[in-house]
Amino acid sequence: MIKVLEDDMADTLFHWKAGAPFSGDSGAFADVTNPATGEVTAHLPLASTQDVDAVVGAAAAAFPGWRDLSLTRRTMIMFRFRELLNERKEELAAIITAEHGKVLSDALGEVSRGQEVVEFACGIAHLLKGSFTENASTGVDVHSVRQPLGPVAIISPFNFPAMVPMWFFPIAIAAGNTVVLKPSEKVPTAALWMARLWQEAGLPDGVFNVLNGDKTAVDGLLTHPSIKSVSFVGSTPIARYVYETGTSHGKRVQALGGAKNHMVVLPDADLDLAADQAVNAGYGSAGERCMAISAVLAVGPIADELVSKIKDRTGKLRTGDGTRGCDMGPLVTAAARDRVSGYIDAGEAAGAELVVDGRRVQPDADGSGFFVGPTLFDRVRTDMSIYTDEIFGPVLSVVRVDSYEEAVRLINENPYGNGTAIFTNDGGAARRFQNEIEVGMVGINVPVPVPMAYFSFGGWKSSLFGDTHAHGTEGVHFFTRGKVITSRWLDPSHGGINLGFPQNH
């Protein structure tokens, strides 16, 4: 079904509807680019409102059969998907590197973290159990069940084409829902690859669908009467829009937004460890992570030594094509590269000390890729845009603070509350920090505290809209709803006419 456009060697991609490629009818396309070379590798159809109806319709048609399939059979398919993914995850990692740009080892790590949620979903039977009370009233039994919602939508970002969708769809599918996944138009192929893998695992047609597109597709999902819930990850302004629009149309919404993650380094910390982890968390995936560390709060007299150690490590990093064994790859698009470079310009103009300038990087890559090298600023003030804004690039800012209390105040005053970390050898300080800090995920000597699948992922404040985090037991509850059944089997069961409110006896 893949065809070549006239006078163009790039492939034409598709949507995935009811177990087959679906070209749609919009006539609008977006370019998919290899960010390491700047080469256009594919053309992606952007959905029309009619395409949204068609794909959602396939999910709605498949729902009754999937809902009524036994939990045992659903679990068997989930296990098969897990095995296929484990056997072929290197393929998926290569796709991610080709479209996102992150290095292969990082892409493989992304797939492995997503696979943890698949494995969690394989044991979902225990979490779907209801409860039962016998003879709650005379001859009356009461029991509860958790049932799937119906067709659900997942709108995922460009920076984790596999892991973020896998935060949601394994649990949604295992619980008996059908799925419409709308990936970022920048990185669509991972979603289509997973759709084929689901088919190979034996998933019935229409249970997992892929809708490609832009705002038309997003708005179509947010307002479609057949879609029962929306799971979203992206920037805070769009997360707020998704939450407000989806809930106003009667849907459950979990909308995870942006971040500005701080790492506190106390004077008693192991500075070599702290420097290693600041580099890992600040520059991994070119900083295109919602859990990236972007602000290091150096407490007291350690700042000079810490900055020196970070600078030394940063200078040894190799930036280039993710397939060449480099440490860091490109930004995802030319616009992203230009935006990050603009923030570096702004930080320099505002008077921050530019210790390492990523604009001068010489990448190991062919063509015209979208590269900005690791960048380090020192003496950053909290009124500078490189501190206040989510840059989403490889820019690490060191803010010098006088005390633990000042560091906590800065973090708690920040509008975001996704992740944070503290580096210290003082257990009392660490315990105090984890209690006082107003952030959803906290690391103690761990810079990127992404929890395991059986815990939930999610932030506080403007990093989350809605009251439910991703995966874990919160994910199970999000993708199911409770029903309570009260029954009486008396013979005869006639109690006569009584218009009063039912009472227990």
C-alpha cells in the first residue's frame, strides 16, 4: 500500500483503520524528515474530519466484540504482543532514531521502558476484580465490577514515539477498550509499526487504530461523540486546551503538560556523581524530554567546582547522527534547532555566563541536520528566559543559591511540577526535601525519576490537567468505570407497592 509520489522518491504513509492501511481523502500531506540529515523521507496524509469519523467508526464497531472477549483471551494477545515487541525492539528503535534523531541506545531504552507497561498490562486481571457482599440486606446481594469505557483516544508527542503511547494503550486494550492513536506528525512510523505488530499478535481488527494529522485530527477526537476518553502528552498550553475542550464534550481527560525540572546539589553531595547525572539528564535525547533537568541549583560554595566538572564532561560529548555511536543526536526539526539557538542568544544577551556554546558544534553527520550541541550556562538569574521557559533542548542552566530553603522556594514557586531531584549524602535533608517539595516525581540522587510501570507517572501544577496520572493502578481506573449491581433472588420476591426510598433491613 506504500506508494511513491510522482517526481519524489519519498514514501507516502497512511492511517491504520480496522486492521489495514487507510489513505484518507484530505489531500493534505506533511513531510517526515530525518533530522540528522535534513532529508525528507516520507509524506504523511493529514486527516480530514471525514477521516476522523472513519477511523473512530472502526474503533466503535470493534468495541462490543473486544469488550465481550474473555479476559483470558485478551491477556493471551497481550502476552503475544509483549513477546513480539521483545524480539523485534531493535527495529522499532531504528525507526525512532530515523525520525526523531535520538541515538540508538536511547531509542532502545525508550522501547524497553514502554515495554514495562505492556508487561504490567499482562497482569491486569488482578486489578480488574470487583467486590461482592452477600446478604447486604435480607436476601439482597451487592457486587461491583469495573468495565471498559469504549473507544479511547491517545494523542502523543514527538519526543517519545513509542514509550508515551505505551503508557496508555496496553492498559486501555487489556481492560477491554478500543484505541485511536494520534501520533505526532513528525514521527508517525513507530505507531504504524506497532499497529502491524498488534495485528501479528492476533489483536482483532479495529481494536488498535492510527489516525495521522494536525489540529483537525486533534479537534475531531476531542469532540467526537464516540470517543470516551483522551490521553495527551505535550506542552502546557496545548494540554490545557485538550483538557478544557475534551471535558466540555463530556470526556475523561488526562493531559500531561510541560516542565521545568530542577536538580538541587547540596554542599555535602558527591560532586562527581552530581556532574555525571546533570550531563546525563540535561543532554540526553538532546534535552527533548519532559523529565530533562534544565536547571541545576548549586547550593552554597560548591558552584565553581560543580560547574567545572560539568564543563569538563560536556566538552567530551560527541554530537551527530544517532546511528554512528554518538552521545547526542539532533533536534527534531529545523524550527526546533532555531528556537533553541534563539534561547542561547537570549541567555547570552541577558548576561548569563556562557560556559559551553552548543551553537558552534561540529556534528558527525552527513547533510544538513538540525544540530545544537550541549550548552552550559552559569550564573543564571531567575528572571532570564533560559530559566523561566521550557526550552526543550540541550541547554543546562546553573543557578547559584545560598541555602536549601532558597532552592526549595524556587522549585515550589515555579508554575511547573513534573520532576525534580536532590543530590546529597544527608538522609535527613533528602527526607525533608521529598516531603516539602511540590512536584509529582522526586529523585533522591536520581536525576530522572521516571517511575516503574506499577507506579504512576505524572506531575503537579501546570504539568498536569486532570486528576489521573499515567499507567499504574491510576491508569487502570482511568480506562475503566465502576458499576454496582444490587440483586435479590427471592421466590416469591413481591414486596408490594412502596414509593418510599429503598431502605436496608
